[in-house]
Amino acid sequence: MPTITLNDRPFFYALHRSAHPDPLNLILIHGAAGTHLDWPAQIRRLPAAAVYALDLPGHGRSAPPGCHSAADYAAIVAAFIAERQLSRVVLAGHSMGGAIAMTLALNPSPAIAGIILAGTGARLRVAPAILDGILNDYDAVAGLLANAFWQPGAPPAIVQRSKERLLAIDPAVALGDFQACNDFDIRDQLGQIQLPTLVLGSDADPLTPLKYSQYLAAQIPHARLVTLPPAGHMLLLAHPAPAAAAITAFLHETT
């Protein structure tokens, strides 16, 4: 699992190499206060692509500080693509990661061949209680978010593990992430995204409802929507097999 230097700081990513002679390069971008482990193993180890699962700055094993806007995180991902000299790249973003992917797609480099948007939206407004609470009572906010990550009735151990992962992120980094989400709004620019786009949504996601995914699929010219079975915000972890199948099909179409 390599670490490189970006902007003079350690930057971590997990790499799964493909046996394919000329694979696409799939870059996985996690959401706010997340890490590369928010992507299930079935997607991090897809045989159809070389898969790069990133820890954004300040998250997981990557050094702080974090960023405060989707544009600043997008610049980090662009620097990673350039440093690794990658081509034929498909960007996959969950939640805030989707905002980062769409930001890059608005002014794509020739290296980017397509994008995948999971549990995200063109606008990502955050409840004031979350923004106000992160620095005042991050434990309580982490509990609220962890419960939103999973459907009601999910095993308590899974919800607790999500809370523990959130609490492992510096509250200042988490606040920057959620401020970045709250400031993100490209509803009037979606028609400018000309890349092939796969949208993944779920009708039980309380943070980014299915209507967000439907709007993306309707407004992005070359997009299609795949609706996963009911899930909380961690729809990919909840349903890794159908998510991986949809992504694999999209990659084959993009080749």
C-alpha cells in the first residue's frame, strides 16, 4: 500500500493491480470524514481495472491538513493523476467524493475517461446542527452520522464501527469537509459535464436521497442511473455485489 509525497506531505493510497494488459485506472474518492475503507473490498479489488483507493489529505494514513472546498480536493486528485502519470482514468466518488469528481469533470483533462457518482448530488447542503456540533460535540455528531449511514435495524456493531471511524478523523478536518459539502452547488453546470457517467443511488439514503441521483442522471448528458437496493448513506458497503457489477459493466462500456 504505497505512500507518495504530494504538496510536500505524505499521501496514501491502496493499489490493486489488474491482470488486464491495458486496464482502465479507477480512482476511488471517499466522502466527508471518510477513508479509502469506505469503499467495499469488491470494488477496491475489481479485476477489470487498476484500482487506486485514496485517503484524502488529513484522512486515514494521509497527512493533514485537510481541505475546505471540493475544488481544493480536486486539485489534489489532479496532482495525484499527474504524479502517477495515469491515463484512461475513471473517477468514482462517494458523497463529497462525488462533488470532487464532478468538479474535475467540469474541466476534464484528457486523462479522464468517465466518472461514477455514488450517493451524491449537485448540491450537498449540510444541516447547521452538524456544522455547529462538530467542534462542540463531535461524539454526538458522529453518532448521528453513523446512524444515517445505515438503514434502521442495522447491526449495532456496524453502526458503532462507523462512529469509531468518524471519530478517528480530526474534528477540524471533518468540519472542513462538511463545509466543503455545504458550499458545493453546481446545479446550473451539470449540462457541461460531457463524460460518460454512471450514477448510483438508493431510495433509503437520508443524506443524499434518491431524488439527488435522479437529478444528476437527468441533467448530465451522458449519464445513466442504477438504483441499488434500499440502504443508508453507505449504500456501497451495504450492497457491494450489485454496486461492483454496475461499475464493472460501466468500465467495459467505457473501454
